[in-house]
Amino acid sequence: MGSGEVMIRRNRLAFLLVCLLLLGALSAYAQEKTRSKFEIFSVRNLYISKSSFDDGSESPDGQKRMLSINMFDATLNIPTRFQDGKTVIIHSLGYQLLEFNRWETAAGGLNPAYEVVNRLDDFTAVEYRLLVLHSFSGDRWRWWLVSYHGLYSDFTGGLSSGDYRLQAALAIERTWESGAVFGLGLAYSSTISFPVLPVLTLHTSPESAFKLDLTLPLNGTLTYRVSEKAEVGIAGAVEGNRYNLQEIKSQNSPAVTNNLRYSAGTIGPRAKLRVAGPCYLVVDAGRTFRRRLEFFNGNSKTGEIDLENNWFARIAFNVEL
């Protein structure tokens, strides 16, 4: 990627962040109507350090291929309440940039080449999420429905119908007198191998010093509130998406690739600190436990690469009102 292209991408990203911050002011007004604390804006950056991989191609003796991952995403949430607060609708806008850096270690030293697996480009996701929650039976029960609609692609040749992905989940939850919440549901995704998955949710009382939040099989956190400004604990997550390739590319001849799925699992300690007013800094660090690149021609899998697990760091900036 040339310096001009890098500058254009950075300018576009800066423009997007300014738009999100301006929209955040509007969402703050909407949040005031909900009368409850809520995350309205977040920016995150995830870095996974270099680790070895084998793409199946021949390499000279002593040569070792390595890959690092850098993922940036920004999310804006706009909540609205109806029916005296029994129904809540949350609109979310999200942007994600997934960057790959590839190295080849040879006798002559470490030579970076900013490509990954036969010149695959960086990937971009633009996503809209709709979350609807409705409480009933004296707020002891509630059901919620969430749907994700997005474009996931390398965007090398404009937009196409193959860029679109749909994910959705439906669950029902029971709230106990202690404030704990337990629920069961089903999730559908066009990005994973099993399109329908069971979902289990468990949340302890928000007033408890120790707080457990689980949404399995996607993520979970266990935290301890040290003070009004600080929390520490442990967090785990499995995340990833399936991206459309605008230009069909050869992975290992004669296989053909026009879709790529990247997934990663992370687990490690977490610290959350209120830095000023409604602004929080969240830092995760630890180790990956699953990293995989999978290649598809349509719905047919043509190959996969399992990356070695390595250390990661995630830094997030949140605004909660």
C-alpha cells in the first residue's frame, strides 16, 4: 500500500470518528430520556503479536512465516425507551478495520511484507445493529431480539451483494430478587460454520462488588469493583467475521477463494478506570486460545490456516451516561 493510499485511509477514518463524536452528542440527549447508565460510544484497538503460520506453500529452508493482527473498531449506541420504560430500542452503528502484517524470517534477517496469504487486502466492516428489549410480568421477565446487518469486505472493487452479512439472536431472561439475570436463546449467523447456535446469558446483580457477565458462546467477564472509579477482573471473548473478496484469488492452486473467515479467541486480565466524568479506559491483555483463517469458494471450504497462539493487548475508550 502506497503512502498516498495510507493517507487517504487515515483521512477517511478521521472523518468517520468526527461524525461519530457529533452523533454521540445527539445520543447523549436520547440517553437522558432512559435515566439509566449506558455505554453510548466506544473506540477499541486490538493487537495480536506476531505468530507463526503455514499456508501450505513451499518455502526455502530456514524460512519462517509470521503474521500479526491489528483490529480497530468504533461503535455508537442510541437508546430510546417506550411504554414507560418497558420497551427499549437501541440503534447501533459500527465501523471495523482489520489489518494484517506478514513477515518472512530468512537467513538474511526479518523482512516485512505488508501482505497476507497471496496478497489479501485489509478488511473493513460497516455494521448496523438493532436491539429490542421488552419487560413484562412486573419486570421479572424480559425478552430481547438483536439483529446485525453489515457489509464485510476488502472493498477492492466497490460494493456487491456478497458483502452483506446477517446475524440475529433471540432470548428470554428471568430477573431474580437479588438482581441476577439468567436467560436462554438461539442465535443465527451467516458467518460461522454452524448457522444456528444456543445462547446462554448470566448476569449477577450490578450492585454486587463481584460481577459476572456471561453471554455464551461469545464472551464473558468476571470483575471486582475496587472503588467507584476502578474495576479489575478477567475477560474472555471469541470474535470474528466472514469477509467477501471482490477479486477472486487463488489460495493454493487449483483451489479458488472468494470469501475469507477470520476468528480469534482471547482471554486475560482486565482493568477498567474512570478517567473523567463519563469517560472510561478499559485495558485487556493476555493470550489467544484460538486463531484461524478459513477460505471459501461460495459456501464450499477450500482451505484453512491455524495460527499459533500468542499474546494480545486491547485498549478501549468508552463513554457511559
